[in-house]
Amino acid sequence: MERIITAPTGERIVIQGEVHGDAWDVYVKNVNGHREISFRNAVTWSETDKIAPPPFDAEAYLSQWDGEERAWREKELEEEAEAKRDKQMQKNAQNAKAKCRWFIKANGLNELLTLTYRANQTDRNLCKKHFKEWVRRMKSALGGRFVYCASFERQDRGAMHVHIACHKLPKHAVHKDVKVKGWELGTKVWRSIVGSDNGLCFVGGRKTPQGRVKQRSIAKIASYVSKYITKDYADAPKGSDRYSRSDSKNGIASMPKAEKIRIWGASLQDMIEMTFQCAEDEIIVSHRLTLERFGEARYWLVTEPLPPEILH
């Protein structure tokens, strides 16, 4: 595979990448007992003696044609540019998804909430305005501290709703000078903003066939909330915030950085055996192996601590 890079001098250089079948870049992240380890084939880049073509000049290219032929060429260039924008958007979405996931893990956000509208409220900006006010009032009801990370989703009918990870709500809280149950707080605050019969705040995980609510682990909550970032990315206006989270004040945990290690002289089987680790106090959340177009192998393993009720 080849790439063209621009040197600090402005010179365009053609470089060639070599995928090493027995060399691997390993990335490890740890926070609060949550671990993600991944590896992929190492790629080394070297300069070639090829002469890089000059930068593409769209006007010079289009000047060769006129009439219908020029219009067709313009459309072709716009489609290529749109494809590049989509590819960059997908990359940005994946980065935002990872940041959201790790924020939830780093801060131990162990409660899942979902804000919905009864009315078919399709205005994204209005939803964000309502959500911002909901966060402010939740902070007030909970004594000034409400750490959260949230993503937005448009339902099939068009209505917006919000998925939120936060710390487990207390058994009781005070709303408008009245003591209420913790699980009722989100709905009461939400309805005080969107209307007395215009929405709900669902608390917890999914219901089992027996009607019980199955609680999700922190890693599963992180995966659930963050997945809507990529799902919603194309629908959100360009330049808008794709997700929302608490700011860095008031003891918010910092995001972990990945440790990178390069290992030489190992086969794919060696690498899987080396990285597929799960201690007695851990459980595996997910793992997968994929093959890329240039023959690279990629592996990803996610673990998290055993729930306290099982560990003790």
C-alpha cells in the first residue's frame, strides 16, 4: 500500500507501507478495573523513489470539458468529495464513541436512564435545550452533583429521545420541596420541562420475559449509550455536538491513555493466546477478530470486574 505525504518543506513524497505478518502493535487501556486490549499487524513505512503527482487541480481538470460533459464531471467530483466527507465523519463518530465509552467507565456510571417524549417531538435543538435544563434541575435535586454522559437518538417515528449513563440514583430525593422516590425523580423533572403528560424517564435495563428489569453492567451501559453516537452521527447537523457529558470540574475522572507495545516474532495464534486473559475477578464483555483489506489482522478484548454481589 502507498500513501502520499507532504514534508515540512512542502515536498510531496510517496511512501510505501509493509504489513508484517509476525510483528504486532498492542494497545492496552485500564481504568477502574475495566480493561480493553487490542492488537493489529505492525506496518512500517519507507520512502520510495517514485515521483508524487502534483496536487489535484479541479478547475484545470474541468476546463477540458464544457456543456453536459463538464456537468457530468462536476457531479463525479462532488460524489467523490462526499464519499471522503462520509469517511471522515465515520472516523469522527468512532472517536466520539470511544471517548463516551471511556468517560462512562472512568467515572463508574452505573445507572441507565432514557428520556422520551409522548408527543412526536422531532426538533433536535429543542430536545437538547430540554435536556440541558433537565440536567440543571437534576443537579439541584441531587445536591449539586450529577455526573452523566448522554447520546441522542431519533426514533423511527421521528421523535427524539436521550440515552444517559449516570451514577445510581438515591432511594429518595427532593423535588419542588417534596420527597420523592429516586426512580421517580427523572420523570418528574422531565415532565416539569416538557409537560405534565408528555414524557417519561425510564430507569434501568431491559425487562426479562418474567417482567423483571435486568440491570446492565457498567461496560454494557457504556457500550449501549455510546453506540447511538455512530447511529445518530449522519442525522445530526454538521458542527453540532454528537453527545453530551459532564464537564471536567468537580472531581470528574480523567480519561485513560492507551499503552502501546510492539511485539516481534509472534504468530496470530501466539498473540491471541498472549492477550486473551481473564482473571478470576473479571468477566469477558466482548472479543472479536477481524481481517482487513491489506491482510492485517485485528483483535479486540474487553473485560470488566465481576459484580460485587458475585465477587463477595
